[in-house]
Amino acid sequence: MVFSRTVLQLSFAALAYAKPYPKAILQWGPCNTTEVPSQVPVQCSTLEVPLDYTEPGSGETHILDLVRVPAPVQPSKGSIVLNFGGPGGTARDVVGALSMELQALSGREYDLLAFDPRGTSGSRLSFNCYQNELDALSFFLSQVPANQSEGQLGRLWAQGTINADTCLRTQNKTGSLISSAFTARDIMQIVDALEEDGMLRYWGFSYGTTLGATIAGMFPDKIERMVLDGVQNPHEYYREQADIEEWTDADAEFSAIFTGCVAARDKCALAKGNNKTAAELEKEVWDLIEAVKIRPLVVEGAMMDYAAVKGLFINALYNSGTWAGLAEMVNAILTGQYESSSDTSPFDPALIHWSILRAQALSGIHCSDNMVRTERFEDFVPAVERMYESSKIIGDALVSLYATCAQWKIEPKERYMGDFNVNTKHPVLFIGNTFDGLTPLVSARNVSSTFEGSVVLEVDGYGHASLVAPSACTLRKTSTYWLDGTLPDNLFCESDAPLYSGVTWKEVIDKYYGTNSTAPTKRTVPLSPKLGYPIGPHW
């Protein structure tokens, strides 16, 4: 593998002070409820920013659509800018739904601010290589795990060639303008337009932690508060052929589905009414995953093949609160107690459309940011073998993405080239769950080691980022950090939601703040798969 040598080296100092447009003032008003669904009051605004920060004199602009959830306690202390991950994930459509947790965890004295970054489906600069619906669907259906069948790895490499060539042909200009570095600059434009104190308060989840680390590397003196939650290793994201470290704890969390099930036997359908051990339950699931490679099942009108069954469990790694429902579904499949019909389809066309767009945005942003290019399939295989070794449950899941990135042909106008040895104005708080199958605790500690003065708060929970592990301890320590900047001394928090207990954030928040507080009502949308990667057609 070789590093691209066509990267345009830019002067950060010159760009940071380029001001080609008059200072913007945000005007807040009602939101388009189709684009910004919310159970709580929200306000919307727009901001005009440079389209291309490397050409400040061009006059071309890009419009950011912003949404704000006002703090329950007014006047607020300022705004917290949020990013929920991806890359390719949107934010305006979920920030209202997550406001109960986010406001409680930030002390309820900050406005929550979100926008859909460049390249995402909600942005006015979306990245959409396959504009023909049939071609887009074909691309989406090709995103399957590499171990699905013999020869699948070679097919994914060939599809990666097609993806890279197609995107170069249809999205060459757009693709050069959607890097994380440009999004970082957009965020600093927002900070200036807010007319608060000129300092950034930022909370990033999953890929949002890589974006946050990039912002900190580019603008260390502008960081007033920063929480990086469910930490991706940005060194790998930018400089390795694949994000190998991400799956460090995936198999351990997968096994916890079964050990937790046996420990709470009466609340878990897989173990209820039998004496099976966790190891026996896990083996049954692996046997099922292998069996449907050869003979898929039909469950309620859907084909349950290798990708679909494995995808059930990969999705479950996002949120341990879904495990009881997962156990019921899998138990029905294992016992044959499900309805089999070819007359109905469980697929939601709107969800499929969203997933297709998000998968393309993921390729556009991640592949542009990543520096590694590989010309020959034979040189790509060793990286795939490392992925397989990193995790049995998820190691083959994102090979399709990396096959595309390895052959990517669009170079960004700006890519962050720093080393993440950062001394921010105020120390960063990193958060990692003990068992996070998507972004392991080791990544939080590795990245924190290069951020001067930062600490890592470990939450003893299962799932992706702290929002899936209800904890009064986390609530107390994060809100203290947001309100007065104090980093926690004790860097460990117990979860208040044991596996299969059904305990929710609302219960924890009501107990902490009181049920008569100004908290919004409980949200009704799930956390996943909005936080993190879109995986594939079934997932």
C-alpha cells in the first residue's frame, strides 16, 4: 500500500484568518417539521459559509442548515455543537429526540446545536454518486460481509473499483469539498456567527470524535469544552488501510449477549425455561449464522441469510437495551416459532432510501479523509486478514468500504495532516464504555494520551457510547464538566442499567433531577443505527 502524494498542502494559519464574507448573524425561527422532526421545541437558522476554503476569493458559498434545542434553563450558558457520527450521519433529524439525555448530561444550561455536515444526505452539498435509483440500489445491495460466500472478497474489490470510478465521474467536485477538515472549518464559522464568546463547546460521538479531534488539532486555542464519547482512533481513520482497532471489544460484547441472558434467565427468551449455558447459546447462534450461508430462512416475508442474521447481532452491539427484543426474535428463529410468508415485506422504503444515501456519504467522506491507496488486490488482502483476526462477529462487515477507499480517486482540497499531539485551551473529556464493540475503550485511552491534560471516563456499560448506558454517575460527572470545566477525579462510573433490566435514562434522570423538573418527555426513537457506521443492506 502507498500513501497518496497528490495531497494539496495548505497553510492552516492563512486559512484560519481568511474572511472573504461579512460576519453573519444567525436569525432563528420555526423549523421545517419534515426535515427536523422533534418532540421538543426547536429553532432553525441558516449560515452561509465558503464553499471552498482553499479559494477564499472565489465567492462561492455553501449554506448550512442549523437546528437548536433551547436549554431548559434560560438564559443559557451558550451552545454545544453536536455530531452523532458516521461519517455520513445526519443530526438535525435526531437531536430533538436525544435532547432529554443530552440536556441532562450537560447540566440543562446549554442550547444544543446540530447541523448535517457536508456530504451527508441532509446537507445542501450531498454526496450521491449513484443518482439513478436502480444503480443506487445495486450499490447498496453490494455492501455485504466478505465471508458471505466463496469469492465474495474478490467481488467486493471489483465493486470497490466500480464505486471509485463512478464517484470520480459524477462527484469529482463535490467529493473534493466534503473532508472533515472543511467540516471543522464550517463549525468554527458557526462559532463565530453565534456571537457568544468565540469559543467552541463540542460533543462528538463515534466518528464525531474523529471530527472533534480534527477540530482540536486545527483550532486548539478555540476549545472551551469538548467531550469525545465512544472514541474512534483518528490515527487509523486517516492513516491506515482499515480501522482495525475499532473491533477490539466486539467479540467480548457479543459474548455478553449470552452471559447476560443466562444471568437474567427469566428476562431473556433464549434462556428462559431451559438450562443452557451461555457458551451453548452462543454456539447455537454461530451454527445458525453458518447454516443460513447455505440455506437462508424466510421469516415474515424476509430472507434471513448470512448478512441478515449476522446483522441482527451487529446492530445489537450498538445498544444493549435492545438485547431482550433480540433474544425474542432469535429464539423464534431457532425454535421455528415464526410466521413464514412470501406475501409480505418488512422493508421500509424510506429507511432503505436513507440507508442508500448514508452509505454513499460514508464512502465519500471517509475515503477522501483516508490517505492510503492500494493498487493491487493482492496488496489489499493482508489488511482484510487483519480485519478477520480483529473480530469474528464484525471483522468482515466493512470490507466493502475499505475496498472502495483503497481505490479512491478523488483527493480532498484539504485533509488534516497533523499528528493529534494537541494542547487545547481547556482539557478534553474522553468517555468510553467498558464493552463497546464499535469503538473500544483502548481507543479512548490511546487518543487521550496525545491530548495534554485530558482524561478518560470509563462507564461500566455495554454498547456504543455513553448514551446507551444509563448512569447517574456519568450524568453527574459530565454535567459538572460542562458547567464549570472540572474534569472528574474518579474516572470510573457504574451503569444503573444491568443487562436485560430494561432501566432507561428517563428513570435515572427523573431520580437525579426530580420528576417535576423541566425535562422533555421520553423519546420514542431508538439510538441505533444513527450513532456510528451504516453497515450494509440488511443492517
